[in-house]
Amino acid sequence: MTVNISAHGAMCVVDRAIPVMTQLRVALTLPASSKEKVIHATGVVVRHEADPDSDKHFIALYFSQIKPTDQKILNQHIEQRLHRFTD
């Protein structure tokens, strides 16, 4: 599950510990008004923390590879979400 997302990475909750510097292929489903969009990226785990309240783990991913078209979709999604909070 994604907790937070930016143009360059994401904070996710996962079921097991994943070591820092592990490379992962990820697919992120972004909600949209018409239909969901899925973007694909390769991410590197840059931070890991065990959740003290559960058996889950927080990981921070840096997107090391993302197609330009997926980057554009992600940027648009973030911009739309930011406008919701500033308007």
C-alpha cells in the first residue's frame, strides 16, 4: 500500500522487511476521474522502518527508472491532487 507519493518516489507499507538498496519493480495504480491508471517503475529502497504498532514495515522507494509517459502521468496526478488542497 502506498502511503505517500512524489514525482521521484513513494513511501509504502509492506508485509516484510526489505533491505535498503534492494531494487524492486513496482506497479502503482493511480485513481482517476475516468478510470484508474497504472504506472510501472523500478525503485530502490532507500529507507526501511519497522512499524512499532504492527508486523508491517515502511519502505521509502526512489524511482530509479520510469518511462517518460509514466512520469508524465505521475506528475499530472500529483499536480491534480495538490490543486485540490490549494483551491
